[in-house]
Amino acid sequence: MHPSAVVDAQAKLGDGVCVGPFCYVGAGVELGAGTELVAHATVLGPARLGSGNRVFPYATLGAAPQDKSHQDEETRLEIGDDNVFREQVSVHRGTNKGTGVTRIGNGNWLLVGAHVAHDCQLGDGIVLTNLATLGGHVAVADNVVCGGHVAVAPFVRLGRAAFLAGGACVERDVPPFVIAAGDRARVRGLNRVGLKRLGVSEGSQRALKKAFAMLFRRGVPLAVALPAVRQELGSEPLVLELVEFLWHAK
């Protein structure tokens, strides 16, 4: 621990934690083994960070939510393992009118200036590129990639392995395995690069390609297309995941 750092007596630091120059660690914070606060980083409680996280200068984790209904109730931030929070990232605790907890999973990269608002629920392997912003209560599934300056409205769901192109303004749910772009963001294509990176088999990719064409390119209402896709391609788990998401999309 650097002598210029301030660590509250009620904070808990695991083995091998490194707290760099001018960092602040508040009461009710727990830092897991091997976590590093590089310099000028702030972590406020109640918050728990798992092992192997890296927090870069001027990032702030666990601040109170930006919600007018919040009256300093004790809500939490829960973060898993091996995440990277680059410069000026901000992640806020939950609210009592939400889940009370903002959660971030494992192996995520939150790049410069990204913001995660109260009650968001993030999975694993997510990338939020510079200045990407998630409104309150957003749910982000595994392996989603948000380009720079993406803005996601409150309560939106982002499906697994979706790619949001830079500058997208997202006010509707984004299905899994697709590319969304524009203002307002709309589905533009299948995220073939993302599927390859995840090691999805050629057969599964072909099934998703056919399902995508049936759902988004033929001008058929979803209410008609979804049962047809389920009947023809529902034996493919990734297609079924796409269909189930769209049944419950906002």
C-alpha cells in the first residue's frame, strides 16, 4: 500500500492487493486477492471486488446512484474476478427501487470513460469501449461488445455476443448474436466475427444465418416468423436462444 493512499479501517484487503499512490478505499469495501488499484482510483462501499481486478487512474467504483429517489440507503456493488476498469470509468451502486445491487461478472473490459449506472447486471467477457454508457437497470449478457460512445437506455437488455457499433443509441432490446447500429439503433446483420471468436461451429453459424434471414429480412411479422423458425430450426440451441429472447423483447 502506497503511503499516500487512504484506506478506511473497515475495508478488507485480500492477499497480494496493491493500492497505488493517492487511491481511496472506503468503509465497507472488500478487495479480493491480487486486485490492483493503479493510482488515483476510488472505491466506495458497500462494494466487493473479487480477485485479480485492475482499476486505473481516476476510475470510481461504488459511488451512490444518480437517481433522485435514492436517499442514501445501503445498496451494493458486486464485482467478480479479472476485470479491467480503465481511466475515468464510473460504476454506481444499486437502488432500493431496483435490485439494490449493481453486478459485474468476470473478465470484462471497461475502457476509458465508460459508465455503468445503478442496478445494471453485467455478465462475463463484455467490452465497453471508450465512453460507452449504460443507463440504469440495463442487463448485458456475456460477450457483448459496445463500441465507442454507445448509449443504452434504462431497462434495455443486450443479448449474448451482440455487437453495438460505435455511436449507437439503443432504446430497444438487442437480440443475441447480431450487430446493431444507428440512431436509433436497429439490427443490421449477424455478428459473424463474434461467433467465430467464440468458436461457434460452422453448422450452428449456418442455422443462425438462416434464422436471421427468416426473422429480419423477409418482411414477415415476428409473431409469424418466430413460430416458423422454432419449428424449422429449434433443435439448434443458439437459434432457440435467439427465438426465446425475441419472444420477450421490449
